[in-house]
Amino acid sequence: MVTADDLIDARTLEILAENAEHADRLDVWPEDSWRALVAAGVPAWSVPRPFGGRGLGPVDLLRGNEALAAACLTTAFILSQRESAVRRVIANGSPEQQRRLLPALAKGDRLLTVGLSQLTTSRQHGAPSLTAAPLDAGRYRLDGLIPWVTAADQADEILAGATLPDGRQLLVLLPGGAAGVDVEPPLALAALSGSRTTQVRCSGVTVEPEQILAGPAAQVLAAGKGGVGGLETSCLALGLAAAAIRLLEREAAARPDLTGAGARFADAERAARERLHRFVQTEAAPADVIALRVECTLLALRATQTVLAAAKGTGFVAPHPAQRWARQALFFLVWSCPRPAAEGILARLLPDA
């Protein structure tokens, strides 16, 4: 069995952990952390071997990403957005697009990110936020807003989703700096500021046929097999929880009053990890995937708040990791959180009637 230690060296994780506070608090691109990931070969993990990658299996990818999240959630989140784009290129890209993108992505020479939330969880109760109007010769004109794009000003291309007048959808590759593409300043996030997540506005952007990754289709994200994103989100929540639980266990070694809490959290962590690894290898029912998302989110919230309470006032002062972890756990309440997951989390947060 491949372990996290086999996938990424301890020094790389140390670099991420050393820079985690700045990566979280400052809206400055975490260059040192990203460079360390590239040097460690992380970008090659998910790329198929024929394109120069390692082609790791789904369980190994979860192990590696959990370790990264435990070291620095900001860097792991940036990578997750790149990974979402890689999955789409593998699932939907033409042979030419795959040859152009995947070898460079495996080396870390290019950065690809996604702007897809407007097709899934954001802006779903009004008119489409990003529209695509057909032009001649298979071209389209994009207008509107991509509400959530991580590393938008760092990416060579943004894989974005747009909606046509008839309701069908497109996946397109927008080059960084393309005419009509306006990347706004980073949003003032409560955590993960170094991800430089922001809005991108499109005004009369022309999309050529070779830039179309998929569609037009009624539900373009359902085409191909670009999934596992929901499980990856749970994986990062589990990684954050695991970091807090390890600190709680260390504190319990000197404080017997924490022993029971540390053991209970460790048991819950192991159970969640077993389900996560089992689900990624099987056709898990959507309801089971949502239930696991709820469990991992609540585990992250409870573990980080417990370790903050255990650390007392010291933990509330930066750069103690307890305060950072507690803030970061809130992100899982809003990140890629479909309505069933949000309702499940809310039901567990409400006080007893």
C-alpha cells in the first residue's frame, strides 16, 4: 500500500507548514509553497503516464491530498482547483487539447484553474451569470461574471462554464490576459487569502472552436467522468481535521483531561477515512457521498474548535495554528456545498428542539 510518506517527502510538508499562516492571512501568492509542490512532483500525481504523469490511483491521490491539507490548507485548495481542471481535460479534452496541456501540467510548467461554480452552486436562483452567444464558424461570445476563480491572476488558462440562450452549457478554455477578460482584485476572504480567489468579468470575449473543451450540452458537467470533486472536498476537510487531532493528541499526552477527547476524535477520523477510500473505489450512492461530506465538515469544525478551546488564550493568538484551523474550517460550510449537504450540516448544527 502506498502511504503519504511514499508520495511526498517530509521536507516539502515542512515548507508548506512553515508558510501556512502567511498563505492563509495574506492575499499574496504563496510562491515558495507552490514551488515546493512542483519540485516534489505533485503536479504529476493525477496526470496519466502517457502524458508524463504518475497516473496515481484515486486512493493514493486522496492520501496525498489529505497530507497536503494537513500541512497547508491554502496550498491544498489551490491544487484542488487545478486538479478539477485536470480531470476535465482528461475526461472531455480532445486529443490535441490533451497533448497541448497535460505534459506541461504534469511538469508544473503551466497552471490551469476552474471557474465552474456558476454552473453548480453559485448564482443558481437568477439569470445565468456567464452567457455564451453563438457566432459564426463555431465561435462564441462570452459576457458576464465568473464569481469564484482561484489563482485567476496566476493561471495560464481558466476552464470556465457558460450558458447558452437555450439553456445548454459550454466548457471553454480562457487564456490568461485574453481580450475582454478582467480579473478583479482578490476577494477579502475570512481564510485562505493566498489562494487569490476572485471574480472574473468577461465582456465580449471571443471563444474559438479550439478553445471549447465540452458542449454545448444540457448538463455539460455530467458529460464524461470528471467527478470525485465532492470526495476531494471531504478529503481536504479530513486533512484539516487530522492536523487539529494530532495536536490534540500531543496535548493529551501531558493533560489527562484531554485523553478521552483525543481518542474519540481519532476514532471518528479513521472511520471517515475508511469510508472516503471505499467510496472513491466504488460507485457510491450520491446520498452516501453527501452524508460523508456532512461528517467530514462537522469533524473539521469540531476538531478545530476543540483544539482551540484546549489551547485557550494562546491558541487565539496568531501564528498559533489553532486559530487558523478554526477559521479555515468555516470554509467547508460554503465551498462547493450543494443544497443537500448544506441542509445536512444545518440540521446537525441546530440545537435540539
